Amino acid sequence: MERIPAYEGKCIGYTHLGVGIFLSPSFEGRILVSGMVPGDEGFVEISYKRAGNCFGKIKKLTALSKDRIVPACPVHTSCGGCLFQNVSYERQLGFKKELVESQLKRVDGLSFSLEDTVPSIPNTGIRNKVQVPFGRDRKGRLVYGFYKELSHEIVPYPDCVNADPRANAILSKVHDAAMRTGLAPYDERNESGELRHAIVRTSRFYDEKMLTIVTKDRDFPEKEEFFDLIAASLGKADHLIHNINGKSTNVILGSEEEVIYGTPYLRDRLLGKEFLISSRSFYQTNPYIAEKVYETVREELELSGEETVLDAYGGIGTIGIVLSDKAKEVISVENVCQATLDARKNAELNGVRNFEAVCLDVGEALEKMAKDGKKIDVAVLDPARRGCGRFACEKILELAPAKIAYVSCSPMSLAKDLDVLKDNYFIRLVKPFDMFPFTPHVETVVILSRK
């Protein structure tokens, strides 16, 4: 067998995905090493090459970075969830600021000043949504956990340090119920078995939890006993949803659901507003930072009460409803119709009468508003990771709101969209928020004013 060479060198930084960049005087080019911390020195072996990049693994560390810490999670090197478990929290916050800065600097002629990353306090046990697949390990035992990075191999771990502890407890009950009833996990290779995923959502403000069980079929022999066992372990205010997904797909949720226990909605509260969240609707996973993000948007927009506010990608209405007290009118646009229904319920729940929720593609809605001559004074943009895209940004330019609040979960797509908006708007604020502790992901709020 050919001996794999080990290169001696040092980790000098991170890629935008949080992977260590390793340089060695005996190797031309860089080697990307997951789990290596800038400042680490040692020996690295090359594992594979892809898309012109060399990827390696740590063979031996000879000197440790001052930012390296002992990870709280014992499986973080194999689980694809929290890449930064071995990095000091201060360095994580610094990386996220550097990431936003590096991406925005790629935009020619973009002038901005960047604030420090707002930390998440607390930064562990805070995720209000946990979704895990079920499967079998190499010994045939029923397991659940998170997928190993770039694979569909499940890394079992019952106590995720980033998840709300209540979610960890419920997932353990699901595993016990499946074991007692003999409910087989779904096998994507031959499409056999039933139990696909379990998703737990928890309320920060109320003692409520929502458990969604995803199976291949609506009916199966173990169904009644399985759900009875789970329901017996839930509290009076909890909710149990059965989602059916019979498709051979990587999409977790199917389109068919039934309520087994409780109601179809989980309750929570943000900035004094009540929200009902259904199983398939988006809701920020870190409520501590979500409040700080929405509060920053509300304060920085400085609404007078006379503005018509567009809440694009409005979801269940969180930002729009938070802003409604300060606005004349709020129009929320969202292409997921279930979320739109949730937004209408949430407006009614909070007694908000100046709020309209529309289920339509954002680009199409903006185009229609521009054609109809609709006056928009303020636009809030909170798109998914892919960003708004050129078409939607160009329609925003046609509507020409005086102010824009852009809430982004991807500095890369944020930079692309700001490149479209920059000639008509100047940037008043760029502020990163640590919505996703111990990962390389960052939430950013940008406030723009029309030139």
C-alpha cells in the first residue's frame, strides 16, 4: 500500500464555510482541513481532491491555537452540525464579522462601516427546532442523530448541546416508543420501513412543545400503539403532529398531516407579540437573537406611523407584526401559503388591523405593485439563504422605498443583492448577529436609505 505523505505546516485562517486553511512549505497550494483552528500547527494528510481544492485531515498537532478550546460535544468532529465547537466564542464572533466584511468588500464601490457581531446570550441549549433522521447503525440498532458532514450516515447523539434540553428529552421518548413497538426506520436505499424523521419545536415563552413525526405511510400496523406511547409522555400544552411523506426525496416534510394530540399550533412570544407557529412554517431558531434582530430593525427604521411597509418574505408575520404599531400599513408577502395563513392568524391574535398577508412569489408581487403604482415607503427584506435575486432587487428599485431593512442569513447572497441596490441607496448600518452559535453561519442586518 502506498504511504500517504503528511505535510507539516500551520492553519492560517478559515474559508467562508469555516474550514481551516492549512499551508505547508513542502506543499504547493492550500489544504482545507475541517476542525483545524487558525494558529494550530502540525501534520496534515490529504484525503481527497474536489473542484480544484485539496481536502485533508489532521494527522498530528504539534502546537495548539490560543483560540482552541475543549469541545462540549464529543461528536462534533463527525457530526456536520457545529463545526466551531472547538473554537473560543470570541474567535467565532470575530470570524463572523470578518466573513461579512470580506463578502461585502467584493462589491465594487460599496461603502459601509461594520459593527461587531452581537453575541447570543446564552449560546448553548438555545435552538428551538431540532430535526433528526432515524435509521440503523452498522450493527442494525435503531438510532437517531445528525448526518455526518457531506453524507447520509447518521451520527447518534441523544444530547445535542445546542438544542433546547426539552427537545432532547422528547426525542429519547420517540426512540423508546419505536423500540417498544418494533417500528422500523425508513431505509432510503430500498424505500422500506416507516419512521423517517422527528422534528421538535419548543416555545421560549411558554411551556409548550410541538413534536412532528414523519413516516412513509399514513397507516401502518404499529401506528396506534406508537403514538399512544408518545402522547403519554407529553404535557397538557404540547402538540403531536403526524406528517406523511411517501416520496423518495431529500425533502423532510410531506404535504399531508394529521393532528394526533393538542392543536396544529405552537405558541411563542417575541417583543410582546404573540405568535402561532404551525409545523411547516419558518420561525427563527434562536429566539434570543431573533428579538435583538427585530428590535434593531424597528429602531433603525425610525417609523413615524405614516409609512406603508412592505414585509417581503414575511413568513408567519413576525417582523411585520412587530413593526405594525409604528406603521400606517404593513403588507406581508410570502410564497408559502401555510405561513401566510399563520400570519393572518397572528395578526388577528394580536389585534393588528393594519396588516395584510399575501401568498405570492415575492418577485411577482413586487412586479405587480410596481405596475399598479403602489407606494411603498419602507421595505423589509428577509429572504432565504439564496437571497432576493436580481429580478426582485430591480423591482425594489422601481418601487423606490425611502428605507430598506435587509435581514440576511448569507453574506454571499447579501453581497450580490447589495451590488444591485448600491447605486440608488447608501448603507447606514451593517450589523452581524450570532443567530447560529458554534457554526460558521451568521445573520446580518443592513439598513439602507435612498440616495
